[in-house]
Amino acid sequence: MTAQDRPPVSRLPLAADPPTDPLARTCYERSYKRGREPLNLHKALSHAPEMLNIVNELTLAIRFKSSLPRDTQELIILKVADIAHGDYVRSRHVPLAMGWGASRERVAAIPHFAASDLFDAKEKAMLAYVDALAKNEPVDEALFAGLTPHFSSKEIVEITVSAAGYLAVSRAGNALGLKPDPGHDPDKPSKHQ
């Protein structure tokens, strides 16, 4: 199937598939080894293989090299996607959050976490921090101090980089007009990336 025969994945024209650039090819091969097509995010970013590689390495590090539990990571990602109106990121990560134990009610409560009894004090402190970071509001001393009883310095850095990284992915997805990945069910819980 040629690029002209495939449906668009973003506002950009489709890049070569398979990619000719070694960095983009490596990203695609990782997807194929996991038994799936490359994500629409990968397909759009493959126009700039160096950027694709950076985003891919960052998101893989956030999810697989962080000491934060996966359910915590998914709360961070979904809070950022909520604030950034990151529909593509949300479509990818709602099923992951549910796959890692979040109920539909808990996912739906993320925008209003402060008033919800579905989150404990530790989660509320983290979500308040992520909320301010994603909204580009000042993180004052009191807000930051709310993290320290619950999280180590390493975990605070991981929360910060996770939120900032997925804020970039959410905003890039919006700007590029990323379409949902084909065959992906945003309502079905999943632990698969």
C-alpha cells in the first residue's frame, strides 16, 4: 500500500512507510516487535526522525524507567491531557489507566480531583502540582511542600518530567491534528502500550 492509499494520521502528509531514515525505522521496528503498527504519533513525527527519536525515548523512559507505579504515571498523563486538551494522548492513556486499575469513575474525576473522594491526600498533592505545572501557573512553596511528605526527591523529578513530557506530546498532537490510532478502543482497559 502506498502512502497515497493510506488514510491520513495527522494534518501532515504521510511519511514513507517503511521509513528510510534509520532512527524512524528503529522506532517502527520496536512497534512491530510488540505486535502492533507504529502509533499515529510515530507516523507524524517520522517527518523529523531526530524529534521522533527524542519523543519516543522520553515517553519510553517515563513509562518504563521511572520508579513511579504505572497507575500513578497514568494519573499524571491523564491530568496533563485534560488540561492540554490532549485528545490523542487521552485516547491512548484512558485504556492504560483502566488497565492499571483505575475505574471509569476515577478517570472521569481527574479534572475535579480536589473535590473528589476517589483520590487520597498523596494523589491530590501530586495532581495539584501537575495541574499548576500544566497550566503554566507558579508552583509556590506551599504547593511544592505538599509533595515532600509523600514523594522522594527522585519521585518529584519523575513527576515533573512526566508531566512536562506529556504536556509536550499533548500539545504537539493537538497542533499536528493527530487522529486516533486505527483498531484502538479507547474504552477497553489495556496494559499494552
